[in-house]
Amino acid sequence: MNGINGAASWSQASTPEGRVYYYNTQTKATQWTKPAELMTPAERALANQPWKEYSSNGKKYWYNTENKTSSWEMPQVYKDALAQSQPATQPAAPHQQFVAGGTASFSSYPQQRDRDDYGERVGPERQIGYGQNDTNGSRAPTFQPQSTDPDYSTFEEGEAAFIKLLRRSNVQPDWTWEQTMRATIKDPQYRALKDPKDRKAAFEKYAVEVRLQEKDRAKERLAKLRADFGTMLRSHPEIKHYTRWKTARPIIQGETIFRSTSDDTERRQLFEEYIIDLKKANVEREITTKKSAMDELVGILKGLDLEPYTRWATAHEIIQSNERFQGDEKFQSLSKSDILTAFENHIKSLERTFNDERQREKNSKARRERQNRDQFLSLLQELKAAGNIKAGTKWMQILPLVEDDPRYKALLGQTGSTPLDLFWDMVEEEERALRLIRNEVYDVLEDKRYEITPKTTLPEFLSLMSTDRRTDSIPPDTLTLIFHRLLEKVLRRTEDDKHASERQQRRLVDALRSRIKHLDNPTVLPTSTWEAVRAQVAHLEEFQALESEDLRKQAFDKVIRRLKEKEEDAEKEREKDRGSKRDHRDRERDSHRDRDRDLRNSHSGRKHAPPLARASRTPEPDAYEADRRKAMADRERQYRKSSATGLSPPPRDRDHDRHERISSKHADGRSTARYDRERKDREDERERLYRTRGDPRGGRDELDYGSGIGGRRRRGGESDGESEGRRDKRVRRERERRSRTPQAPVVPVKDEPAVHSGSEEGEMVEEE
């Protein structure tokens, strides 16, 4: 029962190429080899032995899968398997069952399956079987019909015969298996395959093949129709790549090829495919045209005289004005961006060429400069070999020897090392070689305990060096150079010691001068003498530190000279103060005289003014008065707020502070009346300006509105020219006074900021 169920789970199918494979409906597995459940006994017997049968060019051979050998003759094992797989011939049963359609089977299971298939289709009333009773209860007679089933030697032949039956019966691939059986069961070839499963598998294989054939025929028909349809559409040049189906249909609907298919969807699909091909061809054509235009544009750019730094705007104008560019229509397909791309590539090429050329020039220049340096080094080597360059040699000694040499002139003006640098490099090498010899000389001097002094002579030094084997082979020129350097070092050290002693002496003199200057009882005066002061400082350390009496008297003379200079400066300052006081009194007298005259003139003008003058001075309505008052109130409120937070000092009484300052200055006695009067004048002027700005419509300075009545109130009857001249004169005198009078050495006290109206809009100005 398990074998039957296992065989029922496998089904046979084939690929579109016709290759058979097997599919398990339960496990969903597929395989190329035939499952054991579907194998016949002969196939199982052959599968259980290692030899397999194959064919090559129609000739059979056998291959052993275990030892990998092959044979053209059938092996004995294979023959035994074939003999075992052949069923033994059984005698005919005495009572065989008759089935309509007549088949004789020696297997009980297939026979039962055939009876079942037939019984299901012909009905129970037409079944006549072995051992069945009729309606009366008696057993029907049995008979043995002659077998008409076709017999094929192989399974493939039987399957081919069954498939041929299906073709002959015109079985459609969309039929079911039941429909196929009804159409073919009466044909003897129906039993070419004994197993109903094989028949159904052969039917499925046939259906797949028929579907593939139909699909291939449909493809061939569609390919032929596509070719004919394309030929038809190409015969209409008015159909472009941008033509739509609704526009092209009226044009081609009268064509025979158009009517060869009735499916409008298929027609439209073929048309769309043709339009896609047209679009591709158009795109390729545009690309080819554009590429050709770009290539020619590159040639035009190469022919133009463009520099690597040419700008795009200039180049675009040159390209547009080119006759070749204007005369060829293919350039119309290029956009401005395409032209810019070609220009950028051309400029990059020019820059690359330019940079390569510059790099070659740079490399050539560097090579030439290196050769010049090498030649100059060879010149220095020649001078060194001649003994002209040694340690300590100066450039000025070598310059006359090389200034006319072409190797020196070739090195001038080029980058890198200069002739002077190369010269000092060679001198440095000589210096390094000299240091080793100098160290030997130092060792000899140290061993001999010989000290070089400013009085040491060169012969003494040379004779000393000749007595030691370490220095007796040193050239005399080298020893002479070392001796001069040692002598210079000794002289420099002696000079430094002298300067240090002089500095120490000056410090001692300054210390004694400071003690003399700060003597208290009695104090040193410009009339004091050295003998009197000497007795007071003789016991001091500063006095005893100086060993020379001249140095001690020198310190005293410095103190006396400084005291006399201070007296002269004080006398000059007193003379200057007396002169400035006289000038101030004169200026003050003139200013009082001018103020009295102005006051008299103002009173006289007001006394003789006509009665209508008061009417002319009627104030006009001020449109900004409310805004100005509001701004003043806001400013005052802000000021009080800042005073409360401590960010600015609280308001104070200006008159009270001014009187306190004046009284304190009088009580002090150190300030003069001149500074008090000047400060009072400044405060009065500031107060007058404050009153005038606070009330611009009142006071003395009235504006003339054209009536000619109130205009003379400004200066009490004076003319404008006279008042202007007097004002200029007063300003000039004030400037002269300030330039001559020195500022008082007192810190000015800041007054309380006054809030004035700065404009007609009510803008507030804080005067410091």
C-alpha cells in the first residue's frame, strides 16, 4: 500500500526543450532520474546493478559506475539482470474476466485499474465480469476473448504510439484527462501504455509539447506580422518618431497588412514597437550628429588664437562670429552648454600644454643653474688648491680674483645658493678642519702651562709649538691664524674686564651721590662746599667704597649741579606766571567792558521799542511741543530709574555744588583767582545756553519773522555786521588766551547732565 501511495505522489513532466523530469506532489521535489516507485521490475533489476547502457552514434555500450570501466559487449551481470526482470510465462487462467474494449492482463493490479476505469465510464449495467451472477442468481457463462492489445518492446515506442494517437484524435492541450480518455479509449493504441499513470504522464507531456508548438507558431506568426507591419509603416514617411497611434491609424487602416490581424491591441503594440525603434534611431542619429558637430567645433577652437587664460564670454563671441560655425547647420544642434563643454576641454588642453612647457622650462632652468653652481664650486676648489681660500678668509679677499671669471658671472642673479653662500660653505669646511688643529694647540698650551697675554709675540708662540711633536708638523700659516685668533680673544677679554670695572665705578659714584642728595641735617644746598659735606659722609660705606678722592668729589659736583638747574627752572616758571597774570587781567578787563556795553545797548533798545513790538513777538503754536515734553518726561523717568538702580549718580543741586567747590578753593589758598574767574565764565556761558535751548521762543535771541519790529531785540540796536565782528573778535581772544594760559592742575568736576531739545521732533540731547 505504501508503494502505491509513493508512486501516486510522483508525476512525469517535461521541460520546454522536451527533456523529461519527475515531480513529487507531496514533497515538491524534482529530479531528472526516474524514481524507484515509478520503475518497472525490469528497470529496478537494472538499476540495482552497476552497469548502465548508453549509445554512441547509434551503437550501444555499457559503463560500470563503480570501477569506471566501459565495454562494447553486454556484461554477464547485465544479462542476468535482464533475465531476472523478464516475467515467467504463466498459463492462462481458466476463468478470465471480460472487459469491454477487450484487454487481457496478467497482473491483478493493472487489471483491476482497467476494470475500474472502464466500469466508471460504461456503467454497471454493461459490466460483465468473471464470477458475477445475473439477476436470477445464476452464474453467467465465461469465455476467453482473443487479446488485441498492441505490444511494444520498449516504453519509448509505446509512449510514441500513444502520443501519435492523441495527435490523430486531435486532442487539445487544454483538455482534461477525462475528456482525452473519452476521445481515445476505444482505440487499440490507447493500451500501448499498460499503466494508466504512464498514459496520463504521456498526455501531460503531449499537452506541454503542443503548447510549446502553438507558442512557437504564434511567435513565428507575430514575427512575420511585425516584419510586414514595419515594412508597411516605413512606406509612410509622414509617420515620425513623435507620431501617435490616433494620428497614424487613419493613415494605415486601408493597408492589407493592417487588416491581416483583427486584434487592435496587437496592431497598436506593433506600432508602438516601431515608434520605439524610430526614437532609438533618432537618438542615435542626433548623437552621431552632435558628436560630429563637437569634433568639428574642437577643430574650430584649435584654429582660433585662444590663450589658456581666455574667458568664456570672449571665446563665445569669437565662436559665434566664426563663418564656418555660422554656415554649417549641424552646429545648430549644439546647445550653449555643449559649446561651453568643448571650450572648457580646449582650455584645459591649452593649460596642460602651457604647464608642460613651463615645467620643461623650469626643469631646464634648474639644470642650468645646477651646472652654474657646479662650475663655480670648481672655481672655488681651484682657489682653495692655490691657497687663496683658508679658514678665516674674507669674501672681499676673493672677490677681486673671481669677479671677471665667466663662471662667477653665470651664477649671478639666479635662484638658490648665491656665490657668497657657496664661498661661506667652503670656508666653514676649512673652519671645521681648523678646529681639530686648534684643539691640539689648546692641549699643548695646557700641558706647557703657557698663557697667551697681550704682550705675547708670534715668534714665541711658533717656537713653543715646534717643541711638541703634536704641533711641530702644522704649517706656519695655520699656526699664525690660530695665534691671531687667540690674541684677539685675550684682547677682547681684557677690554670686557675694563668695561666691567668702569661700570662698577659708576655705580659706586651714583650710590655716593644719592646719599649726599638725601642728607637731612643739614640739607645740601647749591652754596654748600665739598669740605663741609665731606665731614658728613666720610663715615658712610658708599664714601669708603670709592678709593679715589676725585671720584668722591665728582659725586658731590653732580649733586650741586642738579640743585642749581632746579633753581633756574623755578625762576623761569615764576617769571612766566607773572606775565600770564598780567595778560589775564587785561583780557578780563576787556571782557567786562564788552559785557557792560552790551547790557546798556540792550536796555536802551527795549526802552525805545514801539508798543507793537510785543504783539509781533506773540509765540506761534508749536506743533511738536507735546512730543518734546513727552520725550523730556521719558528721559527724566529713565534717568531716575538708572539712578535708583545705582548705574549712575543720583541728581544733585548744581548751584549748591558749584558754591561748595568755589568756597573750598578759596579756603584752600593754593588756587589762583584767574582759574576761578575762567571757570565762572564757562559756567555762566553754559547756563545761558541751557536757558536759550530750553525755551527757544523766549529770551534775547529772537528770530526775525519779517515784520522788522522784533529783530533789533537781539543785540540792542546793533547792526548784524557789528555784532558778527565783535563776536569774531571775542572768539579770537578766547583762543589766544587758551593757547597761552596753562591748564589748571585740578580735576574737573562733572556737572549734572542737562537735557536739551535737539530738534523740532522732540529728540533729546544729553550734554556732558
